[in-house]
Amino acid sequence: MINRELIRIKTIQVIYSHYQKGGTQLDAAEKELMKSMSKAYDLYNSLLLLMVAVHRIAERTLETAQSRYHRVHDGELPSPKFVNNLFINQLACNRQLNEFAEHQNPWLDDEDFIRRLYKQVAASEAYQEYMAQDDEAQYEADRELWRRLYKQVFMKSDELDALLEEKDLYWNDDRFVIDTFVMKTINRFEQQAGAAQELIPEYRDDEDLEYAKRLLRASLLGADNYHILISQFLRNWELNRVAFMDRIILQTALAEMMTFPQIPVSVSINEYVNIAKMYSTPQSGRYVNGLLDAIARYLIESGKLQKEMPPARGEGKA
């Protein structure tokens, strides 16, 4: 789950923080990176648990409504269809998720918020369409409902964004990436797997964990050389006048280009341009693109970087 995209973002965030704190403790920066990525996986599990928490509010709401009906025989007996949803009941029984919940469950003190979120779920188009269908429970339809609910309600909840930021400073920045993994998890669930359904692992393999450590160290230890290289391609501009976040993005991108021979130059450029667009100034994407493209071509043509020449990007020098 902690993929290369998230590792790059986390590395840049940690380097930014490292310099803000004086930039002296390399081991401390590495520990911070590991902690930051672990927190991202906690968020993944926590968002899955949030769906379960909303379902439990639905169960209690149904029980209350059924009890009232049997006491006063007023109105219609409420439908148990949403509560009986096959996918969410499977998720609620998931062994890995319940193991996580035994050690930490961030929603235990947030019942009021969960009730409000359930009301939004019940008012959503996806829920209304699902409840209007009289057919028997079907696993694929039940799973599709929760995919739609997560996309229509959970991902668009400003209150959830604010609460996540309040709970953990790491989480708000991680949300846009982790949401994609929650959606992937919903899509990959299979009914026959039952409670043993595997969640997405924290790391795909040890190689990604090693990539994270090497990228951070290369970025910090080679910073002076990368800054000299960047300065050579600035037009009538001093390095210290380049936006601080842009400098870190460029520095980390060059560390990746020159440390990992198996990663194509075009991949590195694309990834860090996207990060610049998200985390720096409105002009940063184009600016970072032009500089990285020019530097990469120089390094390859001068034989300092043994990679294929990336295709022309049409941006020119910065």
C-alpha cells in the first residue's frame, strides 16, 4: 500500500521538516520517515473502520425503529436491507481489521460525528437507489453500494477532513492517496474469502522500504551537489530565490534519477512534476518540469547518467 508515489511525497515532507528543524540529525529524519509511512497505513485501516462504525450506527438505528414498531404498531416495519449488506458485514468481521482495532480505534469517542455521517449516507443517491430495489441481497451489488457511498459521501466530507487533521497531523495530507487504496480494497473483496480476506499490505515488498530509506539519505547527503547542478541551469536567478519547496522537490528528484538506475528518467520527472503541482506554487509544475528535463539531458549527454534520453517535453529550460 505504501507505494512509490506516497514514498516520494513522504520523503519530501520529511526533508522539508528536517531543514526547518536545522537539518542536523540524519537518523532522526529516517525515523520520522518510517513513522510517517506507518501513520499512513494507520489511516488506511482507520477509514475502513469508519465504514464499519457507520454500519453499526445503522444497526442500532434499525433496532430502535423495530422496537418502536413492535410497541406501537405505527407506520411500516423498517427495511433491514442496508444493515444486512453482505459486503459491509464481511468487512466488519475481517480478521486483519479487527486485529488493528484491538490496538487502536480512532472513532470510539466520535459517535456524534458518525451519526451525522450515517445521515449523509442515508440521504445519498446511492443509498436511496439501493433501498428502492426489492431484490434479494447480492454480493456484487452490496459491494458496489459501498464503493459508491465511499466516493459520494466519505471522500467529500469536509467534516471528516477536519476531524482527521485534528486526530493526526499526518493524516490530512495523506488522505487523497489513501482514499484510492480504500477504493481498491472495496473492489478486491471477494465473498468466498470471508473474514480471511486479505487487506492491502503495508508494503508491497522489502524493496519499497529500502527505496524509501535510500531516497531520503541520497537526497540529504547529496544536497550540496544537487544544488550546484540546479544552479547551473537557472537563468538570471539565484538558488536561494527559488521557492523552498521547489528546491526540495528538485533535490529529491535528482537524488532519485542518480541513485536508482532502474527508474526511467521520464518516470521520475513526471512524478515530481505532479508533486510540485500539488504542494508548491501554481507555476511550480512547469518550472520543475523545465529544470529537470534540462538537467537530465545534460547528465545523459555528458555520460554522467547512464539512462536513456527522455522524449522531448516541449518545456525548454527554466
